[in-house]
Amino acid sequence: HKAEKPSQPAGTRYTCPMHPEIVRDAPGDCPKCGMALEPVKVSAANDGPNPEVADFTRRLWTGVALTIPLLILTMGPLVGLGILRRDLGEPMAQWIELILSTPVVLWAGWPFFVRGARSVVNRSLNMFTLIGMGVGAAYVFSVVAVVAPNLFPAGFRDASGHVGVYFEAASVIVVLVLLGQVMELGARERTGS
């Protein structure tokens, strides 16, 4: 998704909309905040599709498609739809949550992990650092709780002896941040036009 738009002329310089002191010869991400770099001078011929908007939109819709059944499975008991979870049993329901959330967190959320890691390397912590740490912690904790629940002490278990998982929280955060990114990129693109 870092590919340059085909309509940009050779020699185009790119800058961060939030940190104008960051100027690069190629598109990419700002080392300070993780936002996509934009052309310094907007070309009149710049009417091609933004590859980052297309990539994030594809990730968003995939995330939504997997997060909706995940939410029904996890939050259903709170609104009278607990029959599905009860029929599956808690261990099977947690495995299904793992299967549904893995592509959302690891594929749809991958750009946030990359940007968060870059922010740590560049010593410029930002929103992506927080998203990467929070989503990563929730996901890893939940995977361990499903794969090796005996590693957790009794204080981590509910009355039935199951360790709580946070797959739905990690997936919903990724989807909401993707929605925000798509809206922001689209608004910036329309403003530039």
C-alpha cells in the first residue's frame, strides 16, 4: 500500500500533514506520527485512486465481516442470544473467537503494528504505539488463555473455571481505527482535490 500514485510526476517530494519538517523523496509513513506522507505539491493530474485508501478500505470490510459474527458470539448472551454460545460450549466458543479474530488482528491491523514498531524505533511514540500495544496484549493474552489455560492461576478464572478472553475487544478496536483512518484519508484526499 506504499506504492506511489501513477499520476505523480517524477521528482515529487512527500511530507507529513502533521509534521511539515518531514520531507522525503518517496511515499511512505511519517517517522514521528505514522501518518501517510502526501505530495508537497498537489498535481492537477492527481486523480488516480489512493492506494492507501483502497488498502485500508479492503482491510476495513474484511474486519467488519469477521467482527460482526464475533460480536454476536461474545455479546449475544448479554442480549438474550446466549443459546449459540451455550450450545457450542465455552471452550469451542473461544476457539471460534480465536479463528474469527486472527485475520482481523494480524492482517487487517498489521499496518498499525508496523507503524507502532516504527514509532518505538524512532523514539516518537504515537497513537499507533498505543493501538499496537493494546491490541497486541489483548490478542496474545487471549491466545494463551485458549491454547494453554492451565498457565493461569485460579484468580484469572470465572465461576466455571474458564479464563476470560478479549478477542472481540482487539477486533473491534482494529475495525474502529481502520474506519477512522479510511475517513481521515478520504477527507484529506477530497480536501487536496
